[in-house]
Amino acid sequence: MQNKDDKGNASGLGVLEKAMGLLNIVSAQRAPMTFTELLAASGLPKSTLHRTLNTLVREGLLRHDAFTRTFQLGFRLLELAHEVWSDFDLRLAAQDELMALRDAVGESVQLVMLSGDQLVVVASEEAARNGQLAPRVGARLPLANSAAGKAVAAHLAASRLNAMLGEVNVELRSELDLVRARGYAMAESTADINSFSVAAPILDFTGQPIGAVAVTGDATRLGGGKAHGLSAPLMKATRGISHTAAGEAMSLHIQSPPADQTRVDVRCMSEARSLLGEGPIWSPRDNALYWVDILTPTVHCWHAADGHSTETPLGTMTSVAIPKATGGLLLATSGGLMTLDSAARSMTLLAHPDAERPGNRYNDGKCDRRGRLWISSMDMGTAVNRGSLFRVEADGSWEKMDSGFTVPNGLGWSPDSSRMYFTDTFRRTIYEYDFDLTAGTISNRRPMIVFNEADGKPDGLTVDADGCLWVAAWDAWHIARFAPNGRLLQRIRLPVSRPTSCCFGGPSLETLFVTSASVRLSTQELASAPLSGALFALEVPGVRGLPEGTFAG
């Protein structure tokens, strides 16, 4: 039997749980929510919700917009975050995570702090088999050529980075862009020892680096790309140390395969193991399929005539490779939209619509049926709401068409070009616009398909001749087909957890090609899906695609 104090405590805990639940709901939504939406999401009685919201607004933990009648997180949370971080002991916070990470990966682990303009090893958990391969506590690490240094440098503001290193050359800038985009850095030891390290940054609540965690081991065990398999547990550890949301759009967890799925014959067409294979496009002119590995970076080409693949390494991160009507390819690189002359191996700048945001890169892009390029952009470290959608004409002129995206992805058009589809993977949402093909304009954006957490995240997409959408489900082992009204029709199981995009190809457009990724998969996950990063093909009886547009320039 409870006494009065017990009842009071129990009641108080219940109120606190309800308030915390509401804060978590608003935080996860990423957009202001109405009272009705909160009522449905929380399951609370209307009177309880009203009282709790009033309290949270009064305390500054939520803000209420009287005009739109919506709620969003309040500025008091920022004040509390400042108070926490002003007294944050990084070594104490990291202690348990470092030991757990060492035991999980079986390699030595170091905690590195940014102190002024220097990186200092402040804690280390040694693996018995590594001997003296790892730097000792107190060692200073170079910013430009150690894994921990690169992990930190990639997230520094350009002004501070230049002050610490002098003017950063193009080669180092490109490498740091890749580090930020994949979430971790790798480097061989600069000392006379046979060691290799992989490191991820520790970010504060503003997204700024305060240090890094590095895993170091023998180069024969970790070199040659093997260290990629350590990135997921490493990044989980750094997030566990800081407990911030910075970089959370880079997923580290895969879902179980869906139970309701169609099994068809899925063939591996190219075993090139992409870190982030993306942007497949079929070229009838070349009788070939082009796609890119954003994080290598490389343009791949599968030739239908003999079934062999070729690759063109590039010196800069590239997210799109689209055939041009005048020959060659149009590439979306971190330095702008470039035309590639494959024979001369030369690139020429066409346009750079997002040049005003040097921390951004381009992501998915496609051409409409007039040959205009629609290209998206996003923050390299996946900071929220920094992405945009641009339209680029054949002469390189461009216009910003929409903004406020975090991980913009899959583009496509209905068969009659009256609707355009566009995805924000971070929000698990595929949007639908009204589309005017003649004017090249979009309007009336509205959610069309919203994925549940168990469904994975919508990535790249294509549209078939029946107007149905085929969507790659990141982290969820399948491709999904949706009717033009957004109703799920079927799921097709794939041998990899991270399909990234798809397109129809072949002489009759009856083959669905699917790209995939291996980035941030653990060693165990890679072992369970050894074809991660490969190119696949499949056919579904009675289904054929639509031609993908080439760039008019």
C-alpha cells in the first residue's frame, strides 16, 4: 500500500514521463506540430496534453506559434545545453565507451582532445595484441595526416582550419570533404611502425569538433579497406560519449528484412564494392549503365554488349553522372557541375548553384523530359535543413526551386510529366509536386509516402511505365513498388541491407538495375551481406520502365 508521499512521487514521475515523451515526439518530427498531431502521436487525453503543453511552453522547453497554432522545441533547451557543455569532462564521459569499444573490436582505442590548435591523446585503452602500435597518452597528433586529425579537421570551420594549417590545398580539401561525408577518417601511421588507424569526431551540440576517438591496430589487419568495418561501432561510441544529435542522419543500424516480400531472381552484375554506389542511369546511346561511388570517388560503367565494367577514378567527390546530348557526361562534384570529356580525361565547370554554402555537396539529380537537370544539395555532415533543390538549364543558368532538406534524394516524374517526386531520406518522406514541363516549375509540395521506421528509409527512386514508383529502402534489404496514389504494392528482397537507387535499362527497359552501399556497415554486417556495394539487376514480369532524361547541354 502506498503512503501519501509514495503516491505523490508516483504521480510526479508520471507527469515527468509524459512531458519527456512530448519533447521526444516534437524533436523527432523535425517540423512544428499542431495540437491534433501531438494528440494522435502521444495518445494522451486531450486535457492532459493541454496542461502538459502549457507547462512546457511556460518553462521555455517548447515554443507555441499562435499564428500557425504549432509547437516546436524552445530556446531554454539551448540554455541548458550550454550549461551542460560548459562543465563537460570529456575523459570521464568517454571512459566506459572506450573500454566497450576496445572489447568490441579487439584493437587499441585512443581518446584525442582538441586543445587550442593541437590534438593531444588524453586517454587510451590498449588491446593486448597491439603492443606499442598506438600513440601513448600525452602524444600530439598531426592535424593533416593522422586519422584523428583528419576526423577533427573535416568538421572545423574553414577559417579556423586555415589558421591552423595555413591555406588548405585542393587535394587535402577534397580528402577532408570525403571524411566529413562518410563520417570517419583513416590513415597509416606516420611513425616507423606498421599501424593503421580509423577515427571519428566527437561533436558538441552545435556540431563543432571537440575531439575524436581512434581505433589503432596492425596495418595487416586494418589496411586495404578492412578498417571500414570498424566505422559503425566507432561512430556509435563517439555519439555515446557526447549524446548529441549531430550527424545522426548518418544511419548506423540496419533493419530486419521485411516479412511480406516478393522473391525474384536478383543477379550481381558488377562486384565493384562501392562505399556509396548511387545515381544509376541507362544510356541507350552507349548501350551501358552509368553509376557513381560518391565516397571513392569513381564513375562506373557496365557495358551491356559484353557484360564487363569499367571505372574512371576522379579526384573529387561526385554524386551524379548523367549522359549529355552533345556527348560525354555531366558530373555533380563538390566543386560544382562539371562536363567530363572521357577521352581527354578533362572536366570543365558548367555551373555551381550551391557555391554560397562551401560545407555542402550535391546529392541526387536527374533530368526532366526537356533535358533540364534537377539537382539537390546537402550538408556534407548531414546537418539538418541545409539542402536545396535547383533547376539547371543547358547553358548552365540555374534557379533555386525549393529548400529546407536534410538528405535530399530520389527524383522522378509521372509518365505524363504532370507530377514530380522528390525524397528527403532523413524525414523518411517522398514528396509530390505539381509539375509544369513547359515552364519547368514546381508547386504544391505535399507528402506522398512516409516510411515507418521498420520500413527503412526511402533513398533513390525511379518510375515505371504504369506510373508506379520503385524506391530503394536504405537499411531494409529491399526495393518497394508503390502505386501512383502512394499505396504499397510489393517489396522485393535483395541480398544487401543498403540498396541506394534504381533505374530501368536494357533494350526494352525491362531490367531494373539497383545500386548499393557498404559504408558504415560493421564487420559482422558485411560478413552477412558480402555483396554490399555491388550492382544488381532483376526483372519483374509485366513491368517496364520509362527512358531517363539526358542533359540537353
